Amino acid sequence: MRTDRPRRIAIVHSFYSQRTPSGENVVVLAQVEALREAGHDVVLVAQRAEEREARRTYPLEAAATAASGIGPSPVRQLRRFGPDVVHVHNLFPNFGTRWLGQWRGPLVATLHNFRPVCSNGYLFRDGQVCTLCIDSSSLQAVRHKCFHDSAVATAPVAWRTRRGVSGDAVLSRADVTVVLSERARDIFTANGYPLDRMQLVPNFTDDPYGALPAERPPGGFLYAGRISAEKGVLGLAASWPGAEQLDVAGYGPQEDELRAAAGPSVRLLGRVDPEELARARPGYEALLIPSLWFEGAPLVFVEALAAGLPVIALEGSGAADSVLAHGVGTTVPRPLTEAGLRAALAEIRAGGASLRQHCRAVYAQHFSKQTW
């Protein structure tokens, strides 16, 4: 729907806990701000995990909502606001889904992960991509304790995903579904979702630089993100060439394991303020994205291009697909090895300043706020 007339837009999102870094939360807030700057009247209807987790009954409430679809509804706020369109980002697990049948206005949904077909949302288990639930039954998720490492916690989520895309309440109701990468689009269409109801709209980031930062000798490489199994950072640290500097900015459940795996050339920065990281980013030679899962469209990828920073991605992810499609770096074959990383670092250095300029141009054309 292309129009110059301002619209009334309601964005519905269940915010994940701040205990774990969430690019999805950041993306939602950025979209609210961008739409308001463009002159639209936007209301954010939210549930926040921190507020609900304080109740002793929360685990049972969340499980019941996941299994039945009965739970908190945004309909009262939506009717009060009277939006032209409702945009759903995430309902799990703090919003119900029954309200979708009550709301008759236009509705858009963004898929940030693979939760309609996977209990943990990643299509990833035990260190590798997993499609067991797609290929056979969602009971496989219960068997392997895919959600919170608990069969009991997994059961209601597996019940919710038992019919895949055809049984997902949000996908069934949405007039248009937004995906963030071609890989995500292909996975959902291969599992029966209509291609003509899907739009590819990648994430964006604001431009903190205004132009390519002044040239200064780059030094070292950067990983920025969650320290967790699907992100592949343990394998990156274990395979990292000892003569090269790698800074790891982030936190998560595998921090202790990472400290044990990291050699002297891997510096663990922990939780870094986003503004501080933005200032530091242009001084690196490249960003590493070693994700083992399919990945969506990680915000760190877009942020790197804004800084004129090339990207090295492990093959087989949405990030790697984007690197190749836009020529903004290189990919590393699986399994990750020191030799593969050395070859990638050499390729990035051969690109020099012209590669950094190209990254910046790709950002402006495809991933800026204005383009979005």
C-alpha cells in the first residue's frame, strides 16, 4: 500500500527479557521511531517479559497461552486507537492468538525467526541445523527438550507448532507476511506458505556516521552478538588464528565456555554500550558472523555496512547469502577451520579501501532507514 497520506499504525510486540540480547526488540523500536519520523501516527501495544515474569504463576500462564492461544489480547487498545493497519512482530509467549479471529482490519506480520515450524525458533539443535519437526512431527521437539532444555516446557510449544505453517494462527490471519531474508522466504514457502502473501523487507539501521568515517588504519576483527550455541562464537574462538586480534562484544549463556576456549589473541569485551560499539566499529577490518543456524537478517550485519565494514560469514546462513549477493565480504566454508579463516582475512585485506566504500554504498542503497 503505497501512499503519501499518513497512516494510523499499531505495532504489537511481546518484548523478550533484557537478560538476553535481542536484536528483534531493537528492530521493533527502530521501526516505531522511523514510522513516526515519516509522519505516521503509531502506537506500540506491548507485553514485556520482565513485568510478567515477576508473577509466580507466570510459567503456567505462558505454557497455557502457548498451547491454547488464550491469553492477553491487544484488541481493547486497538479498538481505542482505530488503526489503518496492525503490524504483529512477536506474540510468543505473552500475547494470546485468539484475538486474531476478532480483529477484521488489515494485518501484517513479520517473521523474525522460525517459530511457526520449530519449538525453539532456530531450526537448530545440538550444534547443527535441525528440521526433524518439519520432516516428521513436533513430538521430536519434546523428545529432544528443544525449549529451555525441558520436555515439560517444550510440550505446549510443540503442540502449538504441530501443524506447521498451516496451523499457525498469525500466518493464517496475516494479509501480508514480511520475511527478512531470501533463505527464510524459501524455507517457509517450501513448507507450504503462499509466496504471493510474502514480502522480503530486510532490517535497517540508522546512520550514525553520515558518511564513510575518515580513514584510519584498521586493526583487528570484531564479533558482536549473543554468546550462545547457535551463534557459533565458541567455534570461532577455538579456530581463530593466534597472530590476529579478535574482539568479542556481547554476553550470553556460553560466556564461561568462551573464556575457556579463547586464546590470548581473543579479547572478551562483555556487554558494550551500543553507542560505544558504533564509534569503535569503523576501526576494525571486518565483522565476523559465524552463525551455525540459518539466521535471519542480523542487525549487526547492517550496522557493519553502515560503518563501511566488510563481513566474513560462515556459509549456510542468511547473513552469508547477503554477503555473497551484495559482494560485501566473503564466506568461510563449514566446518570452520583456522585455514579457512586465514584465507578469508587475506581476501578482506585484498579488498582494501574500495571494499569498505562498496559496503557503505550497499548500506545506503539497501539497508538505510530511508530505503526501508
